[in-house]
Amino acid sequence: MESCSCNFASSSSLLLPPTPISKLSRYRPPFELNSSVRPPVLLPPPPPFCDGDSLVSFILAILLRQKWKPKGRCLHRSVIRSACGGSEDNASVNGFPITPNKLFVQEAIGAEYGEGFETFRTDGPLKMDVDFLNDRLQEGFLQRIRYAMKPDEAYGLIFSWDNVVVDTQSLKLKAWKQLAIEEGKELPDDIRLQKLMLHAGADHVLHKVMLLDEEREEDRLKSRLAQLYYDNLLELKEPMEGLKEWMDAVHTARVPCAVVSSLDRKTMIEALDHMNLAKYFQAIVTEEDGMESIAHRFLSAALKLDRKPSKCIVFEDDPRGVTAAHNCTMMAIALIGAHPAYDLEQADLAVASFNELSVINLRRLFAHKGSSFMDLQKQIAERDHPKRKLTVEDPIF
């Protein structure tokens, strides 16, 4: 029977090291199928890089949604693709994706009208939007008491990977220059054109800047570009300036943190380990989570941190990311660098580096809003009572 496989990641909020494949191959489900009632089902090979709970959920999702299809067909291929956030074409070679996927593509902002994303549960798909998460992630009684004594723990910090945790702008430009040298092409020396090239899609740069004529070479160059980017990323040892000191401060204040990116989970964890940042993040959102926009990544991070979106603070460098954060009822702190300050005016706070921040800044962002900031409120419309008109027949006295 044909089996389908994918890079599957745990949705747990804990940043766990990957489980060896040899251990997963000996895993057996905690139940047995009754073959006398229904024909036996051959499950796909166990997904790598997941813990036991996630593997059980993976098997249950397949069994509960499987319609006992005849042989020769993959078991609910569409469900597995949506869980992995990719398609069958997104294969990999030596651990690197063949196509750059979303690395060199401008993502959608998302959540313009508060819409969210769908997640799969054993009883069916569940739609999670901004209002749903703000309502369901309300603090309990004991949590409110704890947050009254330690208010900093009530917040959740969400860091964008690009140009906030790592200077990906330099990494992407370096990858483009290396590719141009390999192909015997030249890139423009104008800094403004180089910045525009970084924000454009890979297709546009290949055809308009590198003057690619053959369409069949496009996929090969994209694959090589992605591999060069990953190689440069894994060689990086230092994050953005001041980030470690800032993470030490919020870690001491016990503020939960998450990082979001379009990278795959394995590469993300390896890059965080190289920079000694893995211990600071309680949750990560990667390509395997299957989020379709920037806002969806933020909502997924809030869910993993167990914090209401309205209590989360996003660290971004892009005006599109700031807009996505506000669409999710989150606060936004913009890091000036990749974009000038006048492009980040809509952010709640704009800083040149993390050295300008302190933990007290987090409280001040919500100080003038009160504890019920951005909670849904019902507006009672005042109705004027109709005035009675006096007539000649009405007695005045």
C-alpha cells in the first residue's frame, strides 16, 4: 500500500529536542484494531520530530477521518498535507527544502476582519479566529490572583524571525550575491535597488535582475538559492544586537516568549541552538504549522503561549507585520532598521535596538488602556421616550 510521509512537528508549546527516528520506529499505538469487525488499516510511517502525545494525536486523526478506503490510495492525504503546512511537491534534499517556499515571497497580512485559521480536532475541524481566542483564553480565578501580584507574567511576547531575531536581510542579500557569482551574473550596486530586490519575489529577481531566459532553470536556481540561504543561516553565531540581554530580562521576569517564522522546524531549532537562544522561547511557529498568513502565525503563537491575543506584544520590523499584529488585537513594537522610522508610525512603540527597552515598557503599553483593553464591549443604545402631544381635549389641570 502506498504510504505518505511529511515533516511533522509537535504543536506543543515546549521547545523539545527532536526524538531519534530509531525510537519512533519502534513505537506501537496504545490500542489494537479489531480485524474481525473491520479490515485492518496500514498506518503511514511514524512522523519524525514529534513526542508521544503528538504521535498519538496523529494516529487518531488518521483513524477517525479515514473512511476505510481500498488499497492503492493514501490515507486521507489532504488532512496530512494541511497538518504539515505543505504540499506533496515540497520535498527535501539533505534536509533542505527543494523550493524556497515562503522565504523569498511576500506573505499575506491576514485577519483583516478578525478571521483566523482552522485546526483539526478528533471531533472535527475547529475554526479559531481573533474573537474566539480572546474569549476562550480568559484568565482563570487563580491566574488573575497570580497576575495581580506578578503582572508581567500576564503578557506574551511574540518575536518575528526576520530582522528581529536574526539579520535575515543580510543573509538573503549574501545568498543572492553567491548565486549571481555561481551563474556568472552581476547584481546592481545601488543600495536602494538591493533593498527592493529583497522585498520582491524570487521569480521577479531571476527574470528582471539576473535576466534569466530559460524557464526550466528557474526551479533549479530557486533550490540553489534556498540552500545557500540555509547554509549561511546555520553558520550564524550571533543574533540581533541587544537581543540576548533583552531575553535575559524578560526570562527573569518570567514572561513567556514565542518566535514565528516560515522556516522548517528542524532548521529553526538548530539555528536557535547555534545562537544559544533556544532556552528563551517556550513556543515556536514554523512552516509545519500550516499557517497561511502573518496574522495566523501570531494567533498560533498566542495559542501555544496560552495568552489572549489582546495580551500579546509582537516584535516586528515590517509595517505589514505591525498591521497583522493590530488585526489580531495585539500590541506591536517595531524595530527600526530594515524599514525607516516613518514607515513604522502605526506601531505602538518604535525603537532602534533592544537596548532601549525595559520590562516596565511592557506595562506602559497597556497602562492607559486598563485591564479590559480591546475586550468586546456591548454598547447600549439610548432610546428617547416618545413625547406625548397635548391636544385641546386634554385637561391641563
